[in-house]
Amino acid sequence: MKTLLKIQSSIFSDGGQSSQLADRFVAAWLESNPGGKVVTRDLAKEPVPHLDAARFAAFVSKPEDRTPAQQAIVNYSDALIDELKAANVVVLGLPLYNFGLPSTLKAYFDHVGRAGVTFRYTEKGPVGLLTGKKVYVFAARGGFYAGTPNESQTPYIHAFLSFVSMSDIEFVYAEGLAVSEASKQQGIARARAEVDRLAHAEREPEFAVA
Ligand SMILES: Cc1cc2nc3c(=O)[nH]c(=O)nc-3n(C[C@H](O)[C@H](O)[C@H](O)COP(=O)(O)O)c2cc1C
């Protein structure tokens, strides 16, 4: 049985455009994976705390030296990582806020990017430990950025996820959502078509076997 982890980071929770695109993909994925398990992590409903020096000290502490408070911090991060490790497919709803990713998503990344747990340093450089996952990113933006020098999210998301070995990533963009109603409708329609194309591509191998 495959497991899909949906991480949504819109401040509008299920109502966000990025969340709705993610949901559309998940619905199609469930059709082709009827026994599949979907786990949702809504970073608006349950924000991950911002990383601070105390939390980081807990992450790098030796297990035998940890205070109960530090152990609780590590347990929380470990649970997020276990959830991620258990997923075969990761779906990420990604709004653009003030030229960047939502701070809640950055806080989440700060809790799952842990040396010795999700990546390790070797003599040949860092090696990611979260292998074998497919990632789908559904990005929603008010303006137009994809393929321009002002595109800040795609390189960052790609760099971070690849660092932990989640480098098999598909990006879908819904853009121009704040430009005009027509532009919004066009942006959403294009993104939905892309979602459907990817969902169909996911299904193809099963049809080939049958
Ligand atoms: C606080 C805030 C900041 C935003 N900043 C930007 C921005 O810098 N550039 C942009 O193109 N759109 C910006 N937008 C528009 C959002 O990208 C757009 O509403 C998108 O649908 C957000 O995704 P969501 O609906 O999943 O939350 C912003 C929206 C909000 C609420």
C-alpha cells in the first residue's frame, strides 16, 4: 500500500489555491491507488514552531545528555521526519507570500533537515537520506514568476529537497491569480490541466501492466 503525504502551507488552509490544486491531484491519485493512504499535514492549522537556538541545541545534543524538554523537542522533530519517511509520494501546496515561501513551511523544513537523520556529511560531501520518493509541488502566485529571474521558490525548494535526496520533483504553477479575474481563471485552468496530466502519467504504468 502506497502512502501519500500532503503538506499544505496556505494561510487559508483547505481554501488556498495551492491546497485546492494539491487536493485535485490527491483525488486523482486515490482513484489509481484505491488502497492508498493519505496523510495531511496542514501547516496553517498546526504550525511548526520557528527554529531557535534552544531547539537547535536539542537537535544536536547527545541522547544521553538531553533534558526532558530537549527530548520532547527531538521527539517532535522525529515524528515529522518519520511521517515524511513513511511517504512514497509527497504533495506540497506552495503559496507565494512576499516573494518567498510561507514561514510555516520554512519552519517545517528547519525541523526535517537534520544532520545525521535526513542527511549526513561524508568525505565526498553531504548525502541525503530520504530516498525513493516522488514529489509534486503545486505553486500558486498572484503574479508571473516561473522562468523569470524573480522566481525564488523553485530553486530553493529544489535545492532543499534534493539535499535530503528528494530530487524527483514535478512543479505545477498557477500564476497571475491577482492580475485580473480572467488571468486568475486562465491560471487555474492551466494548472488544473497540468495536475490532470501528471495524475494521468502516474496511472499509466498500471494500465501497461493490466
Ligand atoms: C500575505 C500575502 C502575500 C503575497 N505576496 C505575493 C507576492 O509576493 N507575489 C505574488 O505574486 N503574489 C503574492 N500574493 C498572492 C498569492 O501568491 C496568491 O493569493 C496565491 O493564491 C497564494 O496561494 P494560496 O491561495 O494557496 O494561499 C500574496 C498573498 C498574500 C495573502
